[in-house]
Amino acid sequence: MLPEPVELGGQSYGAKGPVAYRLEVSRTGSAHAFHLLLTAVLGGPCMRCLEPAEVRLEVDAREVHQPQLGDEELICPYVDGDELDLEAWAHDALLLDAPAQILCRVACAGLCPVCGESLNDADPEDHRHAGTEGPFAGLDDLLPT
């Protein structure tokens, strides 16, 4: 099973390599309980510098389906008749467990807001722009020369 790519911040992030999962289904009376354990590596562009980035996710998701009680909280949105849409559930579970930012490295410095160069490998002393414009341009005068 390979869930559809997820979209975060206008960028697409898809599973890299095999997705390991385990589905446990139990029935108690008229209810079904579903437990999904999922391990996947999501890959896509770094949200700061656009270089390739990956994040390993270990998802532990649970759903209950007991429509006879009429309570919306007890109706699993992934069950249609007698079928469980495992791919849709895995997609949503990955999306919910994804970090707020997927980065190429923890200390990613991002892109220069003036020229767009990656600041990860740039020397801060060599990467300066004269005459920066914008609301913070006056702060350049405060820098030591």
C-alpha cells in the first residue's frame, strides 16, 4: 500500500520506499475498532531551502465504527458499507502526524531573501548585500563595519 502524496504548503510530499503497516480489527457487539500502525518516510522539498528533505513517521491511529448509536463521533469516515478505505485513512494519518515543517536538516538556514542563494553552505561574512531595501533597510546602519 502506497498512500497518495500529501500536500503541505503548496508542495507535494510522497512516501519514499515501502510503507510498513499493520491493521488490527476487533469487533465488540455491534461496534468495530480499528488500529493502524504505520511507518513511512515522507520525502519532498525542504520548506526553507527547497533541497530534498525526508522525515520518518511512525503513525499510531485508531478509529471506532458504531453507526447504530447515531452518534457522529462513533462513525468512522473511512468505512463505506463493508469496506474500510485503508489508503485514505493512511493518507490522512500521515498528514496529521507530519511535522509543521519538513526540513533537510534541523538547522536549515533557508534561502537568502535578497538573492535566493542557499544559506546552508554560504559563509555569513561573504554573503552580504549592500543597499538592502525594505522596511528593515535602516538596520544595516547599525551593523558594525
